[in-house]
Amino acid sequence: MKSIKLLGVMFFTTLTSISAFAQNSKTVVENTIASKDHTTLVAAITAAGLVETLSGKGPFTVFAPTNTAFVKLPKGTLESLLKPENKATLQAILTYHVVASNLDSKAVIAAIKAGNGSAILTTVQGGKLIGSIDGKNVILTDEKATNLKLQL
């Protein structure tokens, strides 16, 4: 399965590179651990206490920030979020990046087409992402009206 790369700003104004993992024969956590570009995300999932949840049956798709995206956060942000006292905040941020569906790039496009040009993806955190197509690009728009271009 192709991974989806998001280019744009998502939930933190400085996240710029996101990948999605849809559950296949491995769990989301196993797929994330196998990626050298997501070691910071693995640390965040661990700090948030979400390893067991995301290792569960699912299905889950995670729009996952790469290490490069985390580096672009304001100085001290990541360190602060990884502290035990900020666990609830980190859980909310991470689960805003998770959809309880098995979505690859083809499934996202099919959902948009089936919705006559848009698809609403509800995150595990309860937020909404609206998918649309602009030319050859798939765009996800978050609740703050931030557009994210998917590189398929």
C-alpha cells in the first residue's frame, strides 16, 4: 500500500510533513516503529500512553508527523508535550491525527468521489477533516480551515 504524505500545516501551525499509515497485516504502532522517519512520533505515542490502543484491532489510519515536522515545532514544544503532566494534551493532539478506518490513498479518493466532491473524516478525538480534490491533489481541511495537500 502507498503511504500518503501530507504537505502543509496541520493542527500545529508548524507541522509540514505528515504520513498516513493504514492498518494492514501489522498494527499502526508496528508500521510506525518500522519507519525511520517516525521515531519522534513513536516517542510521542509512548508518552501519550497510546501504544496499546493503536496496537489494537482497529482499523486505524494515522496522519503521522515525520521527524522533520516535529523539528519545525517551536523550541521546547515537543519537550513540553512529552512531559507526564501534559499527557492528556498530547493524547488529544495525537488522536486528532487518527481516523478509525482503514484508508489508503485510493480509499480517500473513492470517499471524496462518492461524496460528490468531499468526504468528512471523523478523527478519534472527535474532530472533522474534510477531504476534497483540487486538480490532481487531494486536500484535507481541518477545523481551523487549514488546507493540507496530500502527495499521493
